[in-house]
Amino acid sequence: FGGPRRVLEINSPIMALDLRKYGLVENKTFKLRWPSLPSNLYRHFIRGYFDGDGSFSLHKSKCKSPDLRFSVVSNKIFLRGMQAFLVKKLGLSFNKIYDTGKDRRCGALQYGGTKQTLSIAKFLYAQGGDCLLRKKGVVRNYIIRYGSRLGHALPWAA
């Protein structure tokens, strides 16, 4: 929100039509829906979406170690689909999807607490694949700093 943005402008009508065939749409924020994919691709899809519109972050807690949180933003219809998948696949709880601004169609899906957040991180990273290393690094650094005290180890190869 409010950070640097990138715009890709396609001026070729032929290229624009070709891209639409592969699901690329203008103004995806309100058009994006949870996809129907082969089950082995959801991990990669979520990781890619998360790299673009998600974050891991640390928040103060009552314990000595901070609370690790997962958050992803999108339209609420898409987020409900992602949440239903995560609940079924990882056994997470259904959390409230928070409003993110004036347009109530958009929101943020958030999970906090070490157990749930590390479950998501393990799902995203344990089997490898391309990712933004700075986002994976937040979890890695958290586990290195606080993991032994909390009984956790890296859920993937360093």
C-alpha cells in the first residue's frame, strides 16, 4: 500500500487477446476468483500470489518472542477461497477477513501464532520452488532466532 508500483502496458491488440486466453485481465483486483487447479499446483499458486500481495511480519506479544504473522490481501471472494483451501489442507481455523480500506470488497486474510504461521510457511516452502527470498527470510530468521526456545526447526533446507 502506497509503495512503488509497476505498470505493464500492452499496446498490441493481438498480444492483449493472447494474454486474455491465459487468464490475464485488466484491473484484476475485483475480477480475480479462486482457481480450480490440479491439487499439486495450489502450493505454487499460493506462493506466487503471496509473493505479490502477501507478507510475513513480526508483532509484539506477551511472550519473550514476537508473534509471527501471515497476511495476504485481495478481494474478499478470492480470500474466502484461499482460506477454505488452507483450512482444509492445513487444518487452520476460519479467521475473520479484515477490511483494508474504503472499498469493502477488498480485505486481508491474516493468521497469527507460531503454529499456524509456520504451518503455512512449511506448506509454501518445504518442497522448494521459486519464491521471494526476502519473504521466506522473515520466517527463516524468526526460526533461527526463536525456534529452539519454541521447539521449532526450519521446515525446509536452509
